[in-house]
Amino acid sequence: MKYLPRALVGLALLFATLFTITSPAADAPIPATSETLAQHDTRLQWWREARFGLFIHWGVYSVPAGQWQGKPIWGGGEWIMNCGQIPVADYQQLPAQFNPVKFNADDWVKAARDAGMKYIVITAKHHDGFAMYPSKASKYNLMDWSQYRGPDPLAALKAACKKHGLLFGIYYSPLEFRISPNGFGRKEDAEAIANGFRYSSLGPKPYASNADVVKLAQAQIKELAEAYQPDIFWFDGTWDQMGNWTEDDARQAERAIRTAAPNCVINNRLGTGHADFNTIEGKLPAHPPAGVWEYCWNLGVFWGYNPRNYELKNVNTPEHYIETLVKTASLGGNYLLNVGPDPTGKFHPLAVDYLTKIGQWTRANGECIYGTSGNPLPEKPDWGYLTCRPGKVYLIVKDWPAEGKPLPLPALKSQPVRAYFLTDAEKIPLKVIKQENAWFVMPTGNKPEQPFTVITLETGDLQAAAN
């Protein structure tokens, strides 16, 4: 993933444009050829119910925490090796400093569950090449190349997800910063490797060709699918412009995943054209994209751990992330919110606080998010957002009208059966009137809760409809 500081928004947008694949032609994802569209739809049902997940970017890049040799690095998160132009031999000293003795899978999963999240996706290997699980395909992994001797984080997270009712996903990138022929690493490393130099005593065998990178990726994808049988396989790093990852490579990986975990859902960045869902990163669209999709972004501006992420100038309010969830649901998509744990294995206290505050809202208002469809109208109302399910439309009000003013309702075919605040246990009806061919909810003596008060509009068999 990418580091996008607010002060460099223009560069950030350019960076995202150059290095992010959001969708193959923005078409609806195509299911694997061995299943029917109906089977595909059934397999994706849980995804549509879930709506909200936790992304976790965690690796040895958490050790430098955004700095190298005492200086902050632009892009100082999971991209620090590349952005800091750190030599391979130097970067491969980081695992010796990595010993996440405070990692507790239960704590992470409970934090996600309490925030209202329904699934987790964690980085098994990022672009730096370090595997966060006991890989048999490469010794450059957490168990063989660091001080850590605790439980396998992926196995522990999968077990904790099962215990607490969340689904488990794996992120994987076939890209390798360490080899450099694709232009992402240091020129000096590329020249050294081309001349036969080896980091044999300092790190795992370097890769002399793109074929070596692909061979490793295929082996690791297969072992991840077989060992963990994830519910989600989330790919990144397949946008290499030098041809490291071809469609044939992607199809081979897809076969391995679907053989080991037939119900696993795979994002479009694998590159086969048979994606189960499309990935949108960095900026939500103004209108609903086609097909099944997910929006991912940070709590703050960094993906991997960087304490600067939690300075107030870099992190939004909890209400911002609640609104992002609401807006994503109103567009018919899922929201994957990222947190980068520190090198000890803990979430930053501010991240825990924000997840708790998001959870306070989702516990009270989750009915308007989980299992809903997006806004049934072509445009959003000025005062907030809409979601719906059969027989109900949810009015998620951000900007309440001035005192004494009614709330204008979306265009309806006929009068709603009744309206009430979603959090009102007694479901006391709100007065709904029609004036000059428009419907309004009249003000009540109750001051709406903030943020994002939700009004449930029961329509019976009626539906909101554009005029």
C-alpha cells in the first residue's frame, strides 16, 4: 500500500494513479469459470452482509517506524525500504530487531469485533519480501529470520477470528523490492545482482531474475492457501510494469487458491479477470461502481506503523471514519480500514480509542449498514446518506435541519408506513407529511443523537424511486 501525507496530496494522487490498479475496466468481477453466476452470488453473500473489515499492515518495516539513520522518510511505512533507498543488506538486519512479544491475536480480533468489523485481512508478505509466517518456500520469514518465538501470527489470527465470529483474510504481494530489475529498488542493488553478487551471509538468496520472483510467489501462495484456507485472498503488487507477473502466473495462483479453499474470495489485483471483488484505494467514487467492490484506506496517512500517523494533523476524527463507512455502504460497497501495529505487536492507543468510538456507533446503528443495499436513488440527499433493505429505507442524517424545520425525504412512490429513530427502542413514530408533492419528517421534541442520526423509514412493499 502507499503512504499519502496530506501535505503532498497532489503527489499522492499521482502516486496512486501510477501504482494502483482499481479495476479491470471497472466492470463487474467475473466469477471463476468453474462456477455459475448463481453459485458465485451465493458464495459472496457473506461479503455483502459484512460491509466492514479491518486491514492490518504489519512487518519488519514497523521497526524503523518511519525513520532511517535518524531521519524521517517520506513514505516511511511499509515502503520505507524503497522510499529510503535502503540497501538490501542493511534492510535485512531489521528482522534481528523484530520481536513482537506483545502480539495477542485475541486482542486484535476483539478490537475489530468491538468496532463492528466482520472480517480481518493481514499482510502475509509485503513488497519487502519478508514473510510474516513460517514459510517453507523462503527462510526470510518471521520464524527463521527474527527473534520472535511466539505463535504463528496467521494461525493465531485465524483461530481468534473463528472464536469471535469474524472471517479471516490474507494479503500477499508477489513484488520484491530486493531484486530491483523492475525499478522499485536501488540501482546499486540491481547492478550488483546483475554482476552475480550474493548477500548469502546477510540474507536469503537474492533473486537473479523475474522468474525466481514468480517461482517464490507461486510457492508461497500455494502454501498460504493450503495452510490457512483463508476466506479472503487480497493481492497487491501485481502492477509491476516489467512483466514480473503475467496473466498466466495469476491463473496458476488462482487455481492453487480455489483448489485449497474453494469458497475463498479473491480481489481483482491478482490479475486473472476472474476477480470476486474489485479494489478501490485512496478515494471513494462519487457514484456506485459496477459489481462487488471494497474501499480500503488508513486510519491516518500511513499503512505500516509510524508514530507520526497518530499526530492530530495526520489523523481525522472518529466521526470521519464513521462517515466513510456510511458513505461506502450508501454506494453499495465494503470498507476495509487499516491499522498498522507497532514492532511489539500492539495497536497504538489512539487507534484502539478510535476503534472503540466507531464501535459505539455501529452497535447502535448497524442495522443501516450490515446486509443493506446502497442508496436506491441516483443522487444522495443534501443532509446525509441513504441505505436500504426490502421494506426499509435508512435516512442517515449528517446535517440536521435548523430547529423547527422538517427533514425532506427522498422521492417516494407512495406514503411510507411509518418513520422512527433507529435507536429508539420503543420505535415511537415520527410525523410524516406531504407538502407540494414532497414528503417530510416533521421535527420532534427529541434532540437527534450525533453523529449521524438514523431514521428508519418503513415502506412495506413500497420502495424509494427516482422521479
